[in-house]
Amino acid sequence: MSSLISQPTADKLQVTQHEQYVSPESLTPSTIAPSPLDQFRTWFTQVQGVVCEPEAMTLSTASASGIPSSRIVLFKQLDHRGFVFYTNYTSRKSRELLENPHASIVFYWREVHKQVRIVGRVEKVSLEESAEYYRSRPVGSQLGAWASRQSTVVGEGDLQARLEKIKELFCAEDGQADVPLPDFWGGWRVIPDEVEFWLGKPCRLHDRIRYLRVEGSSDDAPQWRIDRLSP
């Protein structure tokens, strides 16, 4: 395989090549589902076993002053309202969502040349939902949620020391314990107002279909306008 970098120098790195996307299917307003949540459910089901870690998604948030921040998190649930992920409520992402309750998420499935972009409002999931998911996690992950002060500066060895104290607190030295849900940990739901499905095509002439929520429609039974976008 030839190099993607054209004559790198000390102050410049330039990518000049990229493989062509080739997809046998097409994406049109007439072939897509009436609801973006149904369309996502179809695509996500199709990529199981084909795409490595299809639940990985890029989450973008912004501070109250508009400074953006992005990171990869794991998608955990799709319900009739939106897309759910879990995190520490004191983390940077959570602090920004409290200041500015809007987010965008992107799924990129390289193996099948597809991506999905979602923009919407956010809300915390219920305590019951967070507790149910938390109980499904391995004990090690439950202990880690207690030990990590997410997004804060940590000294060498401090995290391991906190973890050992948490293990002792919950009598989890043997890896088995009843670890309660921390009050600073839980889920966020992104309620979509805009969803775009992207299908890679040769010569960058990609298929792009966008759903826009009809103004005034409810979160529980939204109506959608569907448009094809230029690549």
C-alpha cells in the first residue's frame, strides 16, 4: 500500500490519498424508514459482527461559552425518546451538558462505509434506569466508577490507592460484592432533533439523507421531514 503522506517536512504533514468508498446499496428518501430511530435500529442491527465495536460513538458537547469538546463514549440504549450513554455526572462532559443541554453524536462504521450523525437536546435518564444498567456491569467496572474522579488531575498511584480503599469498603477483595450505585454516576439521553445517515460512494458523491424534527411535534411521537443533502 502506498503512503498517504506527501513529502512530510518538520512543519507540515499532508494527506493526499484516500481509498474510494464502494457501497452496493443506495440511500434515498423513498427507501429509508419514516423514523430515524427505526432506520438507526436497522443499520445498527445489520453491522453486528461486521463492524468492530459498532457501539463506539463520538460525543460532542460545548461549554456555556460555546467551547466544544469531543470524545469517544459507548452507546448503551436506544428507546422511543433517543440515545443513551452512561458516565460520571462530575466529568467534563456532564458539566458541559448541565451548562449547555445540547449534544451531537456520530457513529462511524468504516467497514461498511456508513456513518450516522445525531444532534439534539439532552436529559438525565431516571434513577431506576441508571441503577438497572449499573447492576449489569462487571463488579470491577462498578468499583471503578467509585474510584475514579473522572476528568480531574490524578497523581501517580492515587487511582490504584483509591480503588483498594473502595474494595475494602465494599468487601470486594475477591471480586464479588454488592456495590451500590454512586449518586454521582448515571445516564444521559440525547433526544434527536436532527439525524443524518451517510453512505460512502465513489468520487466523494456520497448519499446523505437528513431527518429534521417537525417543529411542535412531541418527543414521544415526533414527526420528521426527510431531505436528501448534496454530498
